[in-house]
Amino acid sequence: MQLDSHKNEQGDCLLEDGCIDEQGHVAGTYLHGIFDSDAVIRLLGQWLGVNLNTSDDYQQQQEQAIDKLADVMTEHLDLAKIFSYLDIRT
């Protein structure tokens, strides 16, 4: 198992991120939902020295994105056929 690293042009390791085994399997981490909070986004912006606009309600943005995805799926997929394969009754 080796640690993957990101290097600059001089070959200096800038970041170590995850592991890759001899077969090419990758292991890493992810913090699900960390950016779901306006407070976290504001704190990150302060740490970076930038103003990250969080004036829009995140929950509302999520709902709108999910609704848009559902509309596109309904328009372009035969959901009845997919549901029948999955034995889902609507």
C-alpha cells in the first residue's frame, strides 16, 4: 500500500491524500455534508480570506436542484419501465 502524493514541478510533495494498493484500489476519506451549513462555508471563507456568498438558503437550493433533476428524469427516461424492472409500484 502506498500513499498518493501531489507534487509540484520541483518534485516537492505538497499533499498526501489517500492510499493506492498494488492492484490500483484507492482508499480515501470524505466528510459528507460538511458544506451543507452556511456557518461552515462562512468560516471556510474567513480562513481563506475571501467572502463566500451564503445569502441563498442552502436547503432551498438543494430542493430546487432535486426538483430540476426529477423533471429532467421524467422528461427523458421511461420511469414506468425502470420502476417495473425494480418492482416499484407508483
